[in-house]
Amino acid sequence: MTNERLRSALLAQGMTVRDLAEAIDVNAKTVERWITQGKVPYRRHQYATASVLAVDVTTLWYDGRSVDSATDLSKAEIVTVYPHRHMVPNGLWRELYARARSHLDVLVYSGLWLSEDPLFHNLLKAKVESNAQVRIMLGDPGCDAVRQRGIDEGHRIMDGKIRNALVNYQPLFTSHPDIGFRLHGATLYNSLFRSDDEMLVNTHVYGIGAYMAPVLHLRRLPGGGLFDTYARSIEQTWGSARPVTDDDMVGA
């Protein structure tokens, strides 16, 4: 039986059998047998392959052992859980972003509290100056998702909070144009704060503000899948978001 899932994952990444073999340090004929004969590789090669192809290991090889192992790995990706965002240590946000070397992402509706922190502004400048990819995604103040989130939290001022955040960030638009700012119209079920292979996931709960909702601290492990699920959400949202215009700050 052939492994069409592995073949499709290779094609999706634009990779050949030889590319994958070199990436995980095995013989190309071995990879070919995984595809054409459905051979199941050693567990370490399963995880290495899943990591290279940016998919969950159970997508490529679905069996009871893989499911149990992937579940254990996903649990291991959870560093800790805070019952409320206000219980996250104050310095953790900046410490996490200070560790970023290649990726620094913020995906929120307003994240007003971060935009008001001058130390966070300095950190953004330093990271983009050191060639890290810095992306800030805020909600489109005129979209339905933003309006509804305000209602869900018990107020109708989410659009105003976003505009205030944009005004706070405005000096960075000109001083550091390489910092990516975009507005999204997505319905967010979590606010995501990524620093390379670490992430804080602030869940959204109906009827309360995000500061009262739980936060998961994640650290990516190859083959785990939990971190990558949220990371893919960031990429999809960035891809559909639009640039900020002067009109977006009107009314702040």
C-alpha cells in the first residue's frame, strides 16, 4: 500500500524524495519505500519527517502508537497554564519576545496594553534591526468580528481600543517600516504571542475580557503538533490581512 499522505506532503512543500532524505539524513531509496511500499520508518524518522514537512506525525503515519506518542509530545509542549492572563508574570511577555531570533508575532484584536508599553516598542525596534521578522496583526476596526468581540466582552468599544493601539504604534510606522503591521477581519478564538518556538496563547471566553481568560505557555517540540497548530493560524491570518491606512486611525 502506498503512502499518498506522505507523497502529498512532499509536493505541498515543493520537495523531492532526495530533498527529504538529505534533510533527515537517510537514503533516498528508504524514503521511496516509505511512499511506494507503505513502509513505516523508525519513530525518530517519523518525527524528523513531520518536522521538515511541517505536519503532524499522525497525518503521515496513523497508528495507535503514533497517536499515543504524538499526544504525549503535545502535552509536553505545554510549559504551564495560567488560569487568567493577569496572573502571567509581568516580565514574561518581554522575556519571551527578548529571546526571539527569527520570528516575533502578535495576533490580537487590540492588544492595547502591549501598545502602551514603551519597553515593548524598544524591543520591536531591536528585533527588526537584528533582521528578525516582526509582525503585528490587529483587528480591522470596521469589521464585523471586531464589533461582535466587543459585544461578547460586554462593551462596544473594541474598535476604539484598536484605533488607540494604532496611534500608539504610529511612530514605528515611519521610524521602522520593516515592522509589519496589518489588520485582519478574522474571528479570533485566541490571541497569539509567538517568539520563535515559544508562544503564549490567550484563550477567548464568551462574556469576559481576555485579561480574565486562561493563557497557555507553549514550547514547540518536533512532532508535537500543538504549537504548530497555532503557528499555522498566525500564517493564515497574516496572509489574508491588509495594510494599515491613515483612515483606520480616525476616531481614536
